[in-house]
Amino acid sequence: MRTEKPPNSCGIAVMAKASLPGKTKTRLVPPLTFAEAAAFNTAFLKDVAANMAAAGQAAPIDPYMAYGPPGAEDFFATNLPAVGLIEAWHDNFGDCLFAAIAALLARGHAGAVVLNSDSPTLPTALLVETAQLLAQPGDRAVLGPSRDGGYYLLGLTAPHRRLFQDVAWSTATVAQQTLDRAAEIGLDVHVLPEWYDVDDLVSLQMLRDELDAGRGTAAELAPHRAVHTAALLDALLARTDLAARLDGAPAARRAAG
């Protein structure tokens, strides 16, 4: 049943996992340990939540976590108490995404967005732009492509299941396949500027450089400050051998500066 929301409100749901060592952000191991990867998961989620709150100052946005595994409510209530919860845990990732979109629309939002949890510095302006586009009349979609061929967000005004079918998830073809599905059903898609996911050594180095330099990878986009991630990274660099594990990062940082 739909509930009343402010006119043209946008619900944004982060596809989120509770932080469990050995279960969360494992693609960052190595160079991180399992415990460090789980700590980064928590920091990323807090920064993404803060980013949604910042975007909500400029557009009518309601933040959610589309979470798993089932029974993880206490983790999110403790770490993200101001964010709504939607359980979205299915065997197929496309079903998780569709369930989150359908739940947001069922709650009365005019626009529904699924957002990744791997981009803590995503420019706030892109979330604002997405919400504004989805507030316009008509059936439309907004897609934010990632550098690895996936997407960091997908926003819709109607629950088009076809966008989540026959997609090779976790591959370099996800964004293109999603655009192909949209073309099949005649859905207009606005494509946002590309951003990056933090899911391997290279992107972790990129994140470190970005936080050090205080500027984004695209000159025209100001990155979100990601204070929780920056604090964790600084602490690990000071207290552990993480700098040595981030092989090549110092040289990349000098080049960026």
C-alpha cells in the first residue's frame, strides 16, 4: 500500500550489507585484512548516509538502507539510526535491486533510486540532479555509470522489472546491458557523469589520493568529503603497515598533487 510522501519526493536506498569480517568488502582483501575491510564498509555506509542527508538540503530526498542479511537490523539501527530500512536479500542481485525500487515506490515516493555503498566520495550534486530529474513528469530513468562498467545508481519513476533481467551482474557490461533493456521497453534514460567504485587495490589508491588532494577525479565535480572514511584511513596509515600494503600509492599521490 502506498503511503503519502511530499510531492515529488525521492527515496534513495543504498544496497547495503552489515559489516561482518570475512563477509563484507572482501574484494579489498588484500591489501586490507578482513577486519579492516569490514571497518571500511561501516565508514562507507556512514559517509553515503551523510551524503544523502546533504543532498536532502537541496532536494526532497528520503534515505534508506536496502539491507542484508536478514536479522541485521541492529547493526543499521546502531550505526545509521536516522536512515530507513528495507530488507532486500535475494539470491539474484537483480531481484535485490528490483525489490528495493518496488518498496520505495510502494512507500509513496515519486522517484526511487538504488545506490551503491562503494562510492563514499560521490559528488552530492549527482544525487541532487537525480532527484530533480525524477521529480519531472513522465516515465524516466537516471543511470550513473561506474568506471568498471557497472553503475553506481539507477533511478526510476516506475518499477520496470525488465531493467534487472538478463544482466550479467558484477561484470563490465552491466551498465550497457541496463541501457539495452531500457531501449527494449522504450524508456528514456538520462546518463550521469561517470564515477568509481572502491572495490580493489587501484580504486583504494584512487580514494586515498582523492581524500589527500581534496578534489575529485573530474574537475567539474566536487567530491563528498567522506569524513568517516578519511578518519579510518588516516588511523590505519598511522597505526599499521597499510602504507606499505598500498604499493605505489605514494607515487600516485605525488603525481596527483
